[in-house]
Amino acid sequence: MHIQATNVKIDDDMNVFLVVSFESTRGDRIDLQRAFRFDSDHECVGPVNLWHHRGAWPAPDCVEWGGQDALERVELQRRKVVLTLSDQIAPHPERVTVFEVEFDLPEAQFEPLRRAMSRCFREYDWYADHAAAVPSSDSVERPCQGTPMLADQGKCQAR
């Protein structure tokens, strides 16, 4: 299922749960949730919960589905997250097997999302952070840093 998230929220108050939510204008919301350990490290512990919400009861298209062990794979990319569902729990009522959630976040908002996702999933071998290998436009190496290139030699001109 493709979801275009217009709102991405991170509830990371280190109190009880870390919750990452992706909301669409169509009414879908995906929540990823994990409990914190109550100590000075505030580590995430226990299983990850995934919830898919849409509408409100008794609307005919209302969906409230999810729970523990619902994920088989999570792939974070710079402009989307791909959530592959596990068959460990009851099937999604609409037979969804993958959520592809796209979003458009500036770098200043993407980095907290990336940190929260890493904090939630880093210990799982089924988590892949593909965004870690992609430099942002802010961090692309510029070899001459404002000095002109010598076109025929591919070197920076001395100042």
C-alpha cells in the first residue's frame, strides 16, 4: 500500500514509548512504537509494534490493525520508508503485505526521524538505513570550496 505522508511525528519523550507516526491526508496513519527501559540509558526494549489506523468506528472503511511482531523488514530511505509485514500475526484486513510510506522532509527534520528510527530498530538485522549512505545536498564534498577549477587539469587553482 502506498501512503503519501504529509505529517511525520516523533514522540520521543523517553518516558514510556518511542512513537514514530506517518499521517496522510487520505486518513491513513502508520505508527511504529517501542517501549523504553526505565533507567539512565533509556534504551528501547521489547518488541516493535506497528499499527495501521484509518477513519473512526463505525465508518465502513475504518481500519485499526497491528501489534507486536508485525514487521519482517524496515528500510529507511531519504524520501520514504518501506515496511514489509510479517506473517507472524493475523493478515492485514486489506491483504496489505508492504507499506511504502513516502514523505518530503527537509534535512533538519529528516535527521531526527533517522535518529529515532535507528534508536528503535538498530539491534534488528531486518532494519536497513539506506539513508546513511546517501549524502545530503548540504554535505556534498565540494573539492575547490569556492576556488575555480583548472578545467584542463581537474585541479583547484591556487589562491
